[in-house]
Amino acid sequence: MKRLYVLFFLILLISGVLSPYTRSLVSLPAYQTAVVGEPLGFTLSMPPPLRKHIALEADRPGFLFWPGPASPPLVREPGQCYVHVKLFGVIPLRQVAVSAYPPVRVIPGGQAIGVLLRTQGVIVVGSAPVSSGNQARSPALEAGMHVGDVIIRINGKGVAAEDDVRQAVDAAGRAGQALLFEVKRGSRTLEIRVRPRLCPETGRYRVGLLVRDSAAGVGTMTFYEPRSKIFGALGHVIADADNSQGVEVAGGKIVEATIQAVRPGRRGQPGEKVGIFYGDGGLLGRIVRNTGQGIFGTLEREVTNPLYPQPIPVALVHQVRPGPAEMLTVLHGRKIEKFTIEIVRIKSGVLADGKNLVIRITDRRLLREAGGIVQGMSGSPIVQTGRLVGAVTHVFVNNPTRGYGIPAETMLRACGLLRSVDASGRSWVSLYQEGGIGSNAA
């Protein structure tokens, strides 16, 4: 008899877990963003007899307007609170942390831009051994320096350019002295002592390093906010091509770029935009931050998009839907054009790699001329149902017709246009990632 009771209980448990009502309840997010005046992005399906007994309670009075179970709850004011889902007003079913933002509108980009970064310090990108007799040695690498290290100071003096390194090394060598390099390696700061060697070929003292103080490339602007002049571009970090590490920015700018040609992408061989730009002309804006969600800064002059002359709303992640969308980018000269794409999948959660969206190119002309997504399209805005929903970030190397995108919400939060903090000063997104929000985190 006891076994029958256990079996009966297991059948009830499995039936409950597999029921659509239970799945609906469990699928409610632990954390939800929302825009004031718009509905929350979750629905709760319950059996008709219980539906009228479901209650939503917010910690803050007046935060929500909920006419009843047949309609989604509307957010009435910005801020943060917990929303409690209860049965009969007493039995707790679910708790959701909600951050609500005032409506934000931006102008989609699509412009081809030249990106010029000045690094914080000087990056070691390779070795250039010093030949002497039958030997070729790199004193710096022998002393413990690595490719990818960032030289911050030499003998206590700040380093900002390649010439700073060359002059300090040659002067120390002629004085017969060693150099104390202060370098950053990841999150660590190290001190490495190196003695220069005379290079017979140049007549100068060297330490056997190749260094770089800047980075440059072609990309695409994603958006700009007309009142604050804040812009976002690329949708991913600018990394040094020699070591794949993010470049720490001491300064930088974006300038106008002209696309001269597009080299089509093929399976296993990514294509690219071929563009030209001039560092001393066509200045558009100053770069302030180089982050995993893109580069951000402020515009120096007005930028226009003839396809979207007026600002449009920004979609939050839960408002993005699989299906048709459009991408804005430049294939020829400086002309911004629309191309059709499909949003194949939206990955839930807060991802830091710019790959929440999986997209597929459907535009025949874009497939014919570019083969799909190519280098230089990073940052190309994605618009769906009149909202900016994201930006192109990566291409599938083995299938250039498909790629990844970053949600617009993620980029706007990274640049401060969407910001919501708790009493401790930490963002609710950070608390959620740390497991400090909600009792239903997996």
C-alpha cells in the first residue's frame, strides 16, 4: 500500500511539472527590465478557475497598473522593486525583480567609421631580436617580459608613445644603465629590469621588442542619442590583433570612412569591407570607453541618417522576437542602406560576449555582393518593428550568411543611457549576476 501512495505522489508530481501552467510559472524570469508606460514582458497562464485569484503585488505602491488577469501589467514609474505573484493574495508563487527605465529614443547609425585608438601605455606586440655576432637575442623577453604586456612606465616615468620607449632605451644604454619597466599583465602590475644591447645595424641601443601605441580599423556606428550626443559603435571590444587582448584606451576618435570595395565572405574565409579614412579629417566624435559591449563616446558634430531622421524607441531584450528585421550598413561609399535579415534565436540571460542574438542574412543583394556578414559590419544596427533591437557583432566563420548580434539594451546600459541602481549603488543587473536578486535564481 505504501508503494502505491509513493507511486501516486510521483505521478501527481510529474504531471504538475509537465503541465503548461507549471512551465508558465517556472519560466517567469527572476529579473526583468521594463520601460515606463509599457507592459512587463511576462505572461502567466493558469487554469480558468484559478486565473481570477492570481494577484500581482509590487513593493512600491503605484509602481504597477494591472487591470486584471486578462491583461499584462503596465509599469507606471521608473525605479526598482520586487513584484510578487500570489494565489488568493496569500500563497507566494513567484518573485520577480523589476528595473523600469524612462523611455529612451536614439537615432540608428549605419555609417561607416574609421576607429582610431591611442592605448593606455605601449603594447608589446612581438619580438625584434638584437643581432650581435652570431647571436640574436631579445633582452626584454629574456628578462621575463611577454608579448601582450603593456608598458606603463620606464624608470618611473610614464610611457605614452613608441618614441618614449626608443628614447629611454637608447639613453640608458649609452649611460651603461639597466631599465626598470613597469608593465601590466592582465590584472597584475609587474616590474622587470632589462639591460639594453647595442644594435650594430642601427647604431642604437635596443631591448628586442616590437611595440605599438595605437590601433585603427573600419567599423559601423550603431546609434547616437541626440540630446546627450552619446554614441555607441561596434558592439564588441577592440582587441589588439597580435594578442587578442582588449586595448586600454588613453584616447581615441571616430572619423568618417568611405567604403571602396567589399571582399565577399566564403566558408572558412571571412570577407571584409575595404575602406579609407584620414586621421586628421572628418572627425565625428571622441572615444571615451572601449568595452566588451562596444566603443562609446561623445559626438563632436551632428551626424545624420536619411533613413531614420528622427529618434526611434529602443527595444529591451524581452521585446525582441524571432523573425524578420533589417540591418543598416554601408556597402558603397558613404550611403547607408537597409538589408533584410532574420533573427533566428534570442539567447536569454545577461551575456558579456555580444552573442545574445543569432541572425541570418536573407537579403539577396547583400548575399550576392558580400556573401553575408563581413568584417567592418560590426556595429551595424538591427531594427525590428520600428525599434532598435541590437547590432551585428560576429560572423560564423564556416557560414558567413549567419552571425551573432548584441542587444541594444546591453549597449545602452554599458554607456549609461539605461541605468538603474539599488540603495548600495550597485546596479540590479550586477546583483542579479551575483545571485543577490530574487529567490528563484537557478
